[in-house]
Amino acid sequence: MTKNDKELARQRQKMMAELRSEHRDRVKGMQARLKEQQLTRKALRRALQGEPRTVPALAAELGVPEHDVLWHIAAMKKYGDVVEAGLDEDWEYYLYTLPEGGTS
């Protein structure tokens, strides 16, 4: 690493420290939101370890609004953390489960 590279690294570090200081409340809020999201997804994975479930069933079991569960399920599906497992008996809602052999 050259002297110029070290100076650039110091400047970036100083700039990031200033930004963190300026946005401390926003950063703390986002960290709290991320932690809450991680806890919700962990609870969803636990609930899906048994049989496949629908979004309304998961929402009722976890005490989380259906729209929040749907948002998490959509994100988890996007990244392969859950998969569709067909439709419920009324053909009204998709069933979701953990992928086979997945480490979710």
C-alpha cells in the first residue's frame, strides 16, 4: 500500500465516521429494524419446519400482520429461503415450506 493509498483510506475512514455521527439516529433506527426483521424471519423458519403453511396461517401463528408475513415470505422466496409447496385445500392460498436440504 502506497503512502497515497494510506492517505485516501484515512480520508474515507474520517468521512464515514462523520457520516455515522451525522446520521446516528437513523442508523440506530435501521439497526433496530434489521434486528426485528431477522427475528421475524427466524420465527418464520421455525414455523415452517413442520408442515407447509399459508401466509394467513403463519400470520395467525406468529401474531404478525398478514402483509408483513407476505413481504417476508416474498423476500425469503427470492433468495431461496422458502419454496412454494402447492395450494391449500381450498385452492385459495399458496403453501410455503423450507427448501429440501436447505440450511434455512
